[in-house]
Amino acid sequence: MTKKITFLGIETSCDETAASVIRENDKGTADVLSNIVSSQISEHKKFGGVVPELAARAHIENIEYIIKAALGECKVSLNEIDGIAATAGPGLIVCLTVGLNIGKSIAAFTNKPFVAVNHLEGHALSPGIENNIQFPYLLLLISGGHSQFLIVKDVNEYEQLGTTIDDALGEAFDKTAKMLDLGYPGGPSVEKASKLGDKNFFTLPEPIINKAGCNLSFAGLKTAVLRESKKINGNDKLKFNLAASFQNTINKILYKKTKIAVEMFKKKINTPNINLVVAGGVAANISIRENLKKLSREIGFKTVYPDLKFCGDNAAMIAWAGIKRFKKNLLNKIDVEAKSRWALDENAPYMKGPGLKL
Ligand code: KG4
Ligand code: ZN
């Protein structure tokens, strides 16, 4: 029997301080021995968004306790760990540095292998924690900072099919929540409010819906929500109608663009079994899940969604990416530095800024 690899994962790229211990199992997936996430929601709530300096300070205050709690909960000692993985980017440098440095220090003092994980690879591989899913698969990665369609060919091998040319989808949810005064964090509160409204009440734009392949755009939609929000004047019914119309518009955009992405995937990859993985914080949105499930039944592919606890930022996905990279000998030296930008497909064109031609 081959030895089952156990990793400690650490995540501090944004406003969650997280640590996790996971171990490979016989099913080709992982046993999550502990998965501790300390959210800083209360700290950032009054500002309506993440304040980098506050986030970094909170990571510094919490990280030691969170790592000890992750190890303590499953009674695994550092001696029993085969390696340490920490998020090294993309994200806020002041935040990333906290988890990365403590991860590197633990690795250095215990003489264990170290893996610097791309946070996006953590999301991309996250369904593998619980599903023995085969490469290649199509990934819709929707989070607070990114919105992309990618072919996941293998660990460390990604091909970008499309990306947002302006805002990320999570950002659109968060800004909509702010404009509708629904509170922070935005995504879950917009989802909740949308259930109380009429999704056809407002007609909102679907930017670049008929062009630019499976690239996405949400800035024009956000501006339209701002314009319509001026009509609310304290009327809750109108507020819920606007939240519902926003959610419905997102569903229409993702339905159409995912259909295009599946076609693009089919042209590049010859397989009868197409899996679409939807990962990242926004993948927790049930309405988006159901909408894409409907598309999957219509055009014949399978949807795979990570469990809700692995959608938002967590360290189990970082530990899992660490194990996958360790097994391919993709290790890092202790002088590896945090990166604020880090694309999964480094050959993909940069799709933002003035002068962009679609
Ligand atoms: O992956 P994540 O936790 O952090 C980043 O890597 O960015 O994603 C956070 C984003 C936030 O914008 C949050 O509002 C959004 O995911 N989100 C949701 C839902 N839950 C979280 N958006 C829509 N519906 C949800 N239920
Ligand atoms: Zn994330």
C-alpha cells in the first residue's frame, strides 16, 4: 500500500484566515481532517468591503491560533505532515505575505517540502477534494476577483477560453448589494433578496452577449443597476425586484456564455463526457447552479459543484492543490515571494483596459 500524503494548507489571500489538514484516501479524493476558516466579515462590514490593512492585521492576530486549531482538531502533529502549502497569489500582498511567511517558516524549521499555491488553482482543483473527477474538464471560475472559463488539462496546465473584460462576477454582486443597501458580504444578500422579487420587473443589459466568444462583461450591468436603484426610494418591493432582475440577468448571461464555452471545449477536446466544474465564491449561488444544471440537461454535459464549504475561500483547497503539486514534484524554494497577479494560463491575452478590441 502506498503511503497516503497529508498536507497542511494555509490561506490568507483576502479576508479569510484559514488552515486545514487533509489526507489522500483510497478513493482518489481527500479526507478533510480539519478545515478552519475565520471570516473577517464583522471587521469589514462597516466599510462595505475589504480594507487591506485591517485584513492584514487580522490575519497576523489570528493565523497562529488558526493553524494550531487546524492541527489540534484532528490531533495531527507537524511530524505527521508530509508538506506545507500556502497561498502565494493572486491577492493582496499585505495579506498573502502573512500566510506565506508562516508556511515557509514551518517548512524551514521542520525540514518539510513547501508548495506555494496559486489561489485560482486551489479553486480550480477544489471539486477533486470530494469527487474523483478526470482531467480535462471545463471550469467556470467565478469569485470576487476573477471570472473565467478555462480548460483544466492537468495540475499546472490551464488554457483560458474566456475571461471578464472588466468586473468580476463577485464584484458585480457585491456592488449591487451596496447600491441596494443589502449589506455585506454582497453575494449571499443579493441572492436572498432576489427570491422576494419579480425577476422580469426591470430590463437590464447583457453586455457583449452576442460577441467576444465566451468573454464576459459586467460593468454596463452594474451602471444600469445604479441607474435603476435611484427609483427605489425606500420601496422594498422595488428593491427586491431589482435584486431579482439582476440575478436573472446574470443567469441569462452565464447560460449563453457557458453554452459557447462548451462548444469551444468540444472543438478542442475530443471526449464524449464533458464535465463543467463551477468553482469560486459565487459558485455557492443556488440559482446559478440550477440555471447551469438546466443548460447541462439541454445540451448534454455534466455539472460538478464543490460543496458549499469549498466554494468560498478555504485552506482545504490549498492543501489539496499542495498534495497534487507535491505528487508532480512541483515544489517551491523558501525564497518564493507573494504575487498580486498570477494567471493560471500565462499565455492568455490580457483582456482589460482602454483600447481593447472585441
Ligand atoms: O472565492 P471567494 O470567497 O474569494 C475570492 O477569491 O474572491 O469569492 C468571494 C465572492 C464575493 O464577491 C461574494 O459576494 C461572492 O463570492 N459570493 C456570492 C455568494 N456567496 C459568495 N455571490 C453570489 N451568490 C452567493 N451565494
Ligand atoms: Zn477565492
